[in-house]
Amino acid sequence: MPPARPLLALTLVLTLCGCDEDDAVSLRLRIEDDFSGEVRASALAAPGEPGAVAAAIGGVAWNSEVAIVAAAGSFSSLSDLALADLTLQVGRGEGGLRFLQITIPRGPETRWPGAFVPLDGGERTRAAAALDPSGRAKDVGKNLKIELDLPDVVVGNGVSNRARGVRAKEEGEVATLLVPLEVGRTAGDAIVWHVTWQAD
């Protein structure tokens, strides 16, 4: 019998079944007026050895091994935040305008795709089948989702050097960018995301 290989904890399965599959790999920033805030990040990981779940369940030939690693914390200034090899620029304009620019490098040497999803396409497909028994999730970990929870309504939300599959949207005080990991691994001009909002 092949060695047991762990799947994901039941709580995470239930969480993903109720969410968009892009929620598995995400970077969420809640930003205050003074540019301090909180960060929540989640990434896929391939455990190096069988874990407690597989060890507790016998008689199963496991065919998928995946975990979701999540972390949360706070920062005193967006300017000091280091996000793998993404770079941030923040500033204030006239009349209370605030802006944030995130530059996302591209190419085989970039670090951020591997930091969030160190799995190949086949491993991601198997992970999707394990995490979502409904079959709706087809490729967990295909995109990095960056979400900004701002203190005021989004005024501007645009992308320079947009590549195929890169999507930006906003709703009220939340701006979101989806970037396919394959875009990050492919040589090309860095993607630049510009977001502005108006302070009270």
C-alpha cells in the first residue's frame, strides 16, 4: 500500500466550498487613513511528510497532498510592507486624495508565484478535487487574489501593462486584482496596479 498522504482539514474544505476558488491564494490588506492596517495572507503548500489526518485514517490510498497556510498581522505603514518581490508606493494628493501603486514583476526569476503556490498544474487540479467535492473548483491556486479594504470609496482602479487574465474590479471601499500565476512566471513588463480613494 502506498504511503498515506494527507488531505486538508474539514474546516478548510467547508470554507472553500462556500467561497470563490481564488480565495485559497490571497493577499488582503485593510488600510486605515494613516496607511497603517492589517494583512491576511493565504497560500497553498505541499506538506513534506504525511500529517496527522492521514495518520489517523487507515485503509486509504491517498492521492492528493495539499495544505493551506494562512497568516494574519498588522503593519504600522504601507511603505514598510514587504510582499515577496512586489513593491508598493503610497502617497497623498490634493484635496484628501490617497493612492496606492503595487508593482508586480514578471519572469521566471520572480519569487511571488512560488511563495504563494509551490505546486504545478497537475497538483493544483488534484488539490481542487480534494478541497471541493462539488467539482465547481477546477484549478485552486491558478490566481493570486489581492484585495484592498480601503477607508473610503474607491475613486480610481486601473492596471498598466495588463496581461491576459489579469482583472481589476472595485465595489464600494474594496478593490480587487486577480493575477494568474502563469503570467507572473512568464517574461514581460511588470504589471502595475493603481488604486486611488478620497479621504474624508
